[in-house]
Amino acid sequence: MLVNTVRAGLFVTAVMFAGPLAALELKETPGLDPALPPVAERLPSEPLVVDLQAKGRTVGKHGGAIDTLIGRAKDVRLINVWGYARLVGYNEKLELLPDILENVEVEDGRIFTFHTREGHKWSDGHPFGAEDFRYYFEDIVSNEKLTPSGLPPFLVVNGKGPKFEVVDETTVRFTWDDPNPLFLPELAKARPPFIYRPAHYLKQFHEKYGDPDFITKEAAKVKARSWAPLHAKKDDMYNARNVRLPSLQPWVRMRDDSDLRFILERNPYYHRVDSTGQQLPYADNVIMTVADGKLIPAKTQAGESDLQARNLSFSDITVLKKGEKQNGYVTALWSNTKGSEISILPNFTVKDPEWRALFRDNRFRHALSLGIDRNLINRVLFFGLGTPGNDTILPASPLYKPEYTTKWAEYDPDKANELLDEIGLTRRDGEGTRLLPDGRPIEIIVETAGEAQVQDDALELVSEMWGELGIKLFAKPSQRDNLRERAITGQLVMSVWWGLENGIPTSEMPPEDLAPVHGDVLSWHSWGDYYETKGEGGEKPDWAPAERLMELYNSWLVSKTPEERTKIWDEMLQIHANETIRIGLVSGVRQPVAIKNVENVPLEGIYGWDPGAHFGIHRMDEFYLTN
């Protein structure tokens, strides 16, 4: 079977299965409800056939449950992340390939024709196809009562949405006047927009299709005031709260009998098979058990999880290694894909004019960066296993250049003091602390979300280093919501957070981490809010590097070729390296993954949210139990 992948607006063909599909002998999955149709009727006529041997994996066997631990009940939604069935999705080489879709045609970067698989069905056995895309576009995001904010940004180009067409029962087309490079990457995210919906199920709750009396009764059951909030409660493709909502994922939540132990059951209509004719997923169930997040490392060490990465961190590796032999698991060390394990963020839109002016002077940021001994932090906190340097992209990215990591990141306190003197920060108080132009001592309060001890430990080390420059650092633990609120009000001076979310980008992924386009970024809330609200809130960027980053981001949004996009990425990354916009400390820190009696889980892998979806990029449906 041939599947098509879109790369840079071109059509590239990759062989996923060498033999003719007609020669594939499909096998029934043991233990399924005998009332279900046979496997040939449950699968699409052209399923996605996975050649495991070509991937260096072994053909698995059906059965069993993968047990894992989660720190809170709402983390059950991760089943829709880890399953990673997407219209198009990334493989481990970061190539974007059709998955749920049979293929995609892209013309001029602006016309996208989607072909679904003939005979593909939802988890309840109802056909999946063009009508499900139409329902999403015409009856959900184009309906003011359900989507009062209008079309989401990835569907809007230069202020205009697409022309949507149903070509036939298995084909739909989206056409924009200008290129839309955001479209396909958005569909491959850990939390995708799900631009299709089970229309056959949701129509009963929609005023356009449903029976008014039925809708009234159902709304009363969930205390919804009208059909729209009722529909919103039922339409829950990501959070896995509605157990009656059909799905296309490998495992589906079908019961709501517990908030402490969630049993996710195999989707008997799932669209992937292995090259021996076995329908995926291999595991019958994924069982998520809620536990105190602080106890999950100990429970994992005790052998209570078959597959665990959630709620584990680098600091747990030593303990996990000690328990391997006794409890029959191995601890794989995957590469964390964040730009830095820890990143110190000056707030460029802080209200205090003295701090605002100082933070926008790159000499001050360079001095703070040069005043940090990252090698010492790496040795003390990460046993020397990380990579000291800036918060930037990682060597695994095809866009990587070493200078992005090293520029202004060496330990040079003499140069740092020279820069601080050059700015004019030469006056000091009796304790040797430098003074701001208005006479206040330079005492920087760095606020944390209080969620990671390693951040507090790092700040303690940085505090000693900056103290040698005549700058005091005070760490202030807070809570995530309070931290964001202080950023919104402009009271936040500096914070510590994890590094860039996507440290392994390709040119085809949007450079949204590098430009002020999101209001939830602590280093420039007001600028991000201005962008998100189309100028109705926040502040328009008034700092030259930020202005240029916005220009480049907007250029990427209308780009047509990989060459254009690569050039844009390069300049944006260079601006970050030149300006030290984020003060990263150490990257490449390992993520422990405990594996017990589960095969096809890679011992070396990447662990990240976007791209990656944690286990998703490694195709959890191909994991199988050995006992």
C-alpha cells in the first residue's frame, strides 16, 4: 500500500507496506464481542498497514492491559494524546504522514484535498467520512451559538476562512485565497482541533437536526440552559468525559463507573493493522489508575506500572534504577524535547518602567547570562548528563546550529560586570548590591509555579552567581494561576519556567514559540494578548526585536516553500541567540520511562508534547505485553 505525505507543499510517496493488500490475510482479534462484524467488515477497505520489521520492531500479539498511573482524574484525556490517531501525524523522523486519512493533496500551499479511507468506521461501527468534516465546519465552527468567537486561527488566512466543499462521500476540500502552512501541523498536534465530528451522534443535540423535546429533556439532565451548552458537553473529543461519544482512537473510554481507575477499551473498528493481518492495537485495554503524583515514582519502583513516564523526572532515575532487578522493569532514558529544562524569563512587558527599560537593554540580559556557571548547574543537578546552554532548539532539529546554544552562554563574570558597568549600573549600596537608576537596589524576584523542585534548586545556585555581580535574586514560590495573573497585571518581574515547548522543529512547523503570539507566555503576556485579541487587549510590541519576530512570524504564515520557511526560522533563532530573550540553563535532560513486560517500546526515544504527544509519536498501539 502506498500512502502520501505532504512535505513543503509537494507530494512525496512513501512505501508503508510492500505487498498487495489483497494478499493480506486478516486475522480476528481474540476476546472481542462475538456479535461484532468480522474483521474484514470492521476495517477500511484500505487500512493503514504497518510494516513493523521495517521499523525494527517485532510483530506483537493481542491481549492484556497496559497499566499506568496518573496524578489526577482529568489526565484520563491523555488516552487521546498517547493513542495519536491523527488525520496526519509525525513519525519518529518528524515527517508528516497521512494516518486517518488515506492521502492528502496540496496545491499551491492553499488547496487541501482530504481523502478518507473507504469503509472507515467510528468506534460504534457507524461510517466515518465527508459528512463528519461537513458537520464540524458548517454546524459547529460556523455556528455562532456553538463558536461565538468565529473560526479558529488555523482556519483563517488574512482574515478570511476557507471555502469548504464536499467532493464525494470520502473526499473534502479546503481552499484559501492564500497559503495556509499552519493547517496540517495543527492537525498533527498532541491536542488537535479534531476538524471532524461524529455527526450521527451529535446531531441529536443540535437545534438544526434534533427533536426539541428530546433536547429539552437532555439539557435538563446536565443543567444546561439551552441546546448549545448541551451540545458542547456532549462534544468532547479531547477530554474523554463523554463515554458515549464515538472515537477513532485505538482505545476508547466506554464506562464512567469510577473516577479513580479508568479502563480504556480497544476500538474494534480501528484503522491500522500489522503486516501479518492483525488489527491494532495489540493491547486490549489501557488502565489508568489515579495516584498521588508525589508517590508515583515510588509506586513505579514497586512495579505497580507497566509503562510510566508521567509524573517521573530526572531526579527519580537513581531510585528507579535501584528497583529494576527486583520488580522486573527497565528504565529507558528518552531525550526531553524542550529547549531547556529550566529557563529564566525576564518580563519585557512588566509595568515598572525601570525594570522594563533594563530588560530591553540586551547588555543587561547578556550580563545575567554570562554570570551563570551552567556547567556547575549541570554537574550539581543533572550529574553532568545535560547540555549547558541557551533555551533554543536541539541538535535533533534539522534547523540546529551550535551557536544557538552557546552564544552569550559561556561563564564569564568579568565580561558580565563590564557590561553592567557599561550600562551605568555602577552605584552600589552598603552591601555591594548595584542600584537601579532611581536608587533602588537591583533585587530581582524570580517567581516560580512551585511545581518543580529542580527549578528552586537551580535558582539557589543562580542566586549565588548573580550575587557576585552585585545583583540579588529572591526566589518566590507561587502557583501557576497566580503566576499568570501577575503576568496579566504586569506585576511579574521575572519568572522561571520550562524551556521552549518544541526543541526539535522542522521548517514546516510554525515558529510560534519564538514570536509574541500567545498571551500565556510569561515573558511577554501583553504582546501576546495584543496578537490573540487582534489589538483589542494587551500592548502592541514596541521593542525592535519583538517587532521583527512578529514580521517574520507573519511571513511564515504566508510562505509557500521550505526554503522560505527555513530562512525565516534561521533569522528568528538568530535573533533569540543574539538577544538572549530567554535565559536557558541546561537542555537535553533525560526523561525516565519505566517499562515492565511491554515490547516495542523504544529504549531510546524522544519525549515531548508537540511534536511527540509523549508516547504517541512512538505509536503506542504497536506496544504489546509479553505475559
